[in-house]
Amino acid sequence: MNGPAHDLRVSLVQGDTRWHDPAGNREYYGRLVAPLHGASDLVLLPETFTSGFSNEAIHQAEGMDGPTVDWIVEQARKLDAAVCGSVQLRMGEGEGVRPGVYNRLLFAMPDGTLQHYDKRHLFRYAGEHERYAPGDARLVLDWRGWRICPLVCYDLRFPVFSRNRYDVERPGAPDYDLLLYVANWPSPRAYAWRTLLRARAIENLCYVAGLNRVGTDGNGHHYAGESAVIDFLGEPLSECADAEVVVTATLRAERLAAHRERFPAMLDADRFRLD
């Protein structure tokens, strides 16, 4: 089966996001990622890393021409690595989507290329669906020889949307090699977080990286971190405790290819189309 030819270094930046402080968060996360120059290929920041997961912060949402988009592109250039995280961004008429505020994941590359994914599954339990516009398409992109599918937080609970498909874009080959989740996942549901990350890796014959925040937000919700990089057997390559930390794990291309060759379960999977 097709797969990446080279290993990939993935860094988890598990930080304590400042509440409603975009400039402060850019400075804070900039300090955390600076030592990764030349030491990582892909750097993950949390969901809504400039504000925390706040429905009220919608009122200060930036546009695609705002300082945070410029900042993440500049970080990718400085680090010579892709940088990925989600922010609240307001889209207007003529920007290719329905006007509104999106929980938009940005994936910036060192050459200035910027791709994005708009969170499809909005967290009804917290009223996210009442204030934000949902995305309608999954993103799969190529980065340093790896096919990557980046998603956001609540998307983790929906395996059909996350499904690695072998019969859509590249018949006979998997859609992606690495599944990403950036999150603000509160500690009362930490067991689900840990369990679902492993399930997505096992069922999709891929690596999974899940990046969560730590600390207590302005609504009093605590986040225990527990960010992790999981291999295709559901085994952790790296696990984080409840503390600010930056860790890097190396994804082994040869091990992934060997597992898919030895255990090609996806070739027996049900075929479907997602509307």
C-alpha cells in the first residue's frame, strides 16, 4: 500500500491559553514554539488558541487579513515547519463561504502556503452551534510526503467523518497517513478523549496526534491536557500530563507501511459516500 517515504516529527504544544487575549496568546505561544526551529516538521497548537473556547469571544473575531493569520504564517517560516491550530475567524460576503464566524483550523507552511478547515461538528452542549457557522468539507493535504487530515475537537466523536477512505481520491491507497485533532477538551470528559484518540488510530490504520490545552478558562472549566501521539496499534508514542509542556514524537514511515501491508483491514471496509 502507498504511504510516506520519510519519517515526520510532530510537536505537541500543550499550553495554558489566556482568556480573551489574542495578542497575549500570540506572544505566549510564540515563546513556546521558538525552540522548535529545525527540530520539528509539524507543530500543533490548541483549538481557539488566541481566545480560549468562548462563545463571547465571537465579538472580537478577526478576519483572514487579521494579525493571527499573519502570525501563524510567520511562525511556520521561522520554524521551517508547518504550524497548525484553530482560531475564531469572521467571514464576509465574497469569501467563499456563508458569512459568519467559523472555528477555523489554519495549517501554515514555511513557504507562505496557508490551508484551512472549518470545524464541521459544532459543540451543541455548549451552544457553539448557535453562534458559529459549520464547515461542510473535510481537508486532506500533503506535507513533507505525508497525507494529513486535520480536524477540531468535537469532530473526534464522529468516526464516519474521520474515516480513512481507500476508494475516493486515490483508489487502493488510504486518504491519509496522519489524523490530527486540536482541542479544548475539559477534564470531566478526559477518559473519552483518551479512548477516542486510540479508536481513531486503530480503525483508520494511521497515526493520530491529539493536542489539548491545560489550565482553567474564564468559564471555570478545567483542562487536563493529556495530549498524545498514538500509533496505528493504539499505542502511545508520546503522552502529556496536566502541565504546560512541549514534546516532539517521530512518526516512522516504514513501520506504518509494514503494518498496512501486514494487516490491510481497510480493504474489507464498507464503501460509502458522505453527503
